[in-house]
Amino acid sequence: MKAILVKQPGGPEQLILGEYEQPLPNPHELLVKVHATALNRADTLQRQGKYPPPKGASPILGLEVAGEVVEAGINCTKYKKGDKVFGLLPGGGYAEYAVIDEAMAMPVPDNLSMEEAAAIPEVFLTAWQALVWLGKLQTGERALIHAGASGVGTAAIQLARALRAEVLVTASEQKVQACLDLGAHKAINYKEVPFEDEVLAYTNSEGVDVIVDFIAGPYFNQNLDCLRLDGRLVILASLGGGKVGEVDLRKILSKRLQVIGSTLRTRSKDYQIQLTEDLSRFALPLFKEGKLKPVIDSVYDWQDAAEAHRYMEQNKNIGKIVLRMS
């Protein structure tokens, strides 16, 4: 089969269209003809040699796909040949064919295109894990979502609103309105003002219950200041750096704060299956009704994967960057 391969670790120019052995589904897997996949930060890090795939996973980039089942393993009972499915992968999405555990596959809603379906799995599962499984966000609570216009950010805004929480986000000036349009109650241009000042002013110095953060080091102390009593800080990445200078740990003690770190790709398959099933129950009906929507910034032909990676690394996108298989 054809696949996008990494010649050697490095920049986007290392991505080439080449040949790779077509995967074979095990008894519990579906072989899917890939119609679309989508970019994630993990793809760019893996391309650079900084984020190797989990043991046993395909070395091909791509953590999510939408496509058509062409073969079902002998123990598969939920899907059959011809069914349209989408879901999360440990790797292998940038290819003509991919295998997915049947329990990780979700049916593509009739009102969504393959490109739209491919833009859902990684960001909505990550946001659901952060907000609900780890952050324990409840109706009526407040959430602060950093990088609100990112793929995970746009998913988290919508999920938090669907949970009837109050949503604050940080974003750059050109992305603030997009976050408000998605339902954020307050969008803060973090480049213009200290976000913690805006958060505390907006909440009458009460702060927020849950923070979803991708920046880490540079935001750590400010995040502690923004959390109210029993607040939860969920750190999903360290885009700003992984080290912090001085931290007053008494803030964590006095406010009974929880600081939680997590990645999704390294979780066990059972964990990912349970997370998929939980999100599906909540979100699939809302996707079908149009109350949740994948946010797509741009769609590239998959042969232009290098250009798509360059674009992602410019941090200009609002929502997902999708690759369509030609």
C-alpha cells in the first residue's frame, strides 16, 4: 500500500509518499480503507524523532482515521464490510489502509463527511479524558481551557458547554472570536494581558474549578493562582517547557488542589476502549443532532502532508488540519 513515510528524523521535508506493507487485521480488528486522517502535535514530534510510537504500534504517523471497513476479523461482531467507521489509533493513519480494534471504532454519523469524522477522535477523546475523567468537571463549575483554538481546545469548549459548565479560554488575538463563537463565555488574549488577572477579575476573585493546560512550566504558578478551593489542574503537554522555578507548595495545600498529568497515546488499550465507549454514549447523539461539531481549519491532499506539517508548526490553525486520501 501507499503510505507517508519519514525518511529520517527531521523537518517536514522528510515526509515522502512511499510503499509499506499493508497491515493484516487480527481476530478483533477491522481493516479500514482510509478516506481521511488528521494531524496532531504528536505527529510532528514523532517526525522529529522525539516521540516514538508505543511498542507494537505502526511506525507510520497518524493517530486517527475515518474510512470504510474492507475486512473484519473473525471475532468482530459490531461492524462488517462496507460500514463507515472512525476512531483513534496508536499509529498508522497516514496510509491507504489501517487496522483498528473493533472496540475502538465508532460509526460515522450520516450527517458528517469522512473529513469531519477524522477530525473528531483524538481531540474529543483527549478533551473528554481531561475534563471528565481526570478533571471531574461538574454542571455549574468553571473550566479554564488554554490554547482554546487548538484542536483539543475547540473540542473542550464544546464538551464543557454540553456539560453546562462556564467556559473561559486563552487564545491569541486572531483566535479569540472563534472561541467565543464556539461557546466560550470569556476569551482572554494571553499576549495582551496576564491571563490570571483576567480570570480572577471575571470570576470576582473566586477562580475556576478545572484547568486544561498544554503549556506547563511558564503557566504553572499562574494556574495555581487561578484555581479555587478543591480545583484540578490537568496538564496534557509541556509546549512552553517542562521546568518551573520557584513554586509555593502551600497554595496546593491550602486550596486542596490536585495537579494531574496525562497523555492518551501511552494508555492501555482497555483504558482507551472504555474512554471511547464513554465518549460515544455522550457525544455521538450530539454530533448527530449538530450540537457538537468537529472544527476543521483546513484540508490537504495527503500527498501534501509535508506542507500540512509546516502549517501546523506555524500555529496559525483554528481547529483541526485534515489529510484527505486522494
